[in-house]
Amino acid sequence: MGFGSCRLSAAAHEPTWFGQPPGLTVLFLTNMWETFSYYGMRALLVYYMTKHLLFTQGHSSFVYGAYTACAYFTPIVGGAVADRYLGKTRAITIGASVMAAGHFMMAFEPLLYPALATIALGNGLFLPSLPSQVGDVYRPGDPRRAWAFNVYYVGINIGGFLAPLVCGTLGEAYGWHYGFAAAGVGMLVGLAIYLSGRRHLPRPPPRVSRAAALTAAPCWCCSASARR
């Protein structure tokens, strides 16, 4: 029996959840709850500023646009920080914790701007690191990998669908702070699922310092001399 047959046989005996590796379910649920918290807060933000804080529509739209722009920009920096210094698991844990803190800060009116900045910073660490782990839960050549991101992105749709229904209803019916708190609780649920399911995720490779990498890399001029 060849190596490829042994590898496929080992993969066939791995435990699965709904025909997929358990790690995909962990990432699916983590992503769903993070999306729930993010879009739940966004569903309330403009109404909260115009109706409760009595901001003008123009100022509220400016704050909303600036926050959204920062939330899409910070993953560029956060991805580099996670790749160079923190690693995926630590970046996700820190990012989720920071975002949860930002959602709970939204319950206090004087902390509006610090809360938005906190959520954007946490999103920068969390967002680029989580989906990059999806492909890592599969062995090379596993045919199920082609469906992994289809399943993963269903979590985004479910979280985005539930967010305005739950957080928006709580904010309108019981008070804005309840809606923001629900978003924070959703982020904590996602973090708890991720931490409790880490055993189903592949371990990150050992980090190699830049100096060690340069030392281990062969010098191109020496290699050229050897070829001659």
C-alpha cells in the first residue's frame, strides 16, 4: 500500500461532524457569532446616534462611514501583525476579546468614539486570521476542501441575518444598551467556541525568527559558485 493510500485511509477514520472535520464547525460557529456581533452593532449605530445622542444626520453618517472605513482598513495592518508577531490563534483570541470589550463600551455614552476605535482594532486582528485557518483543517488532497469555504460563508449569512433581528429588536424595544450588550455577548460566545474547540484545529507551525531564517537560507552567490 502506497503513501497516498495510507493517507486517504487515515483521513477516512478521522472523526467528522456532518461529513466535515470538526475544526470547520468550530470556525463556522466562531465566524457566525462574530458576524452577529459586528452587524448587530452596525444595525443600531446610526439610529443610536440620531435618536438617542441627538447627532445630526450628517454627523451620524460621517461617524458611521469613518468607522466602516477603519473596520475594512485595519485587517491590512492586523494581518501583517498576526503573520509576523502574534500568530493566528493569538491574533484571533486578542482580536475577539478587544471587539467584545468595544461592544460593551458602546453601552456607555461618553465612550462612543473609543468604543468604535476599539472594535475596529479588534476586527483588524480577528478578520484576516480566522478564514486563513479553514484550509489548514484538511489534509493535502482532501476533496472536501473544495466545499470548505462554501460552508464557512454560510456562517456569515446566518450571523448577518440574525444580527439586526435580535440586536435591533432589543435596541428598539428595551433600550439601545441592551442591543449593544447582545452584540458583545455574541462575540464572547464566538470566542468561547473558538477556545474550547482549539483541539480540533491544527497547531501553528513553530515560528522562526528573521535572523534564523536569513542564517538558514543559502547565499545565492555561494550557490552560484557551487553550480560552476
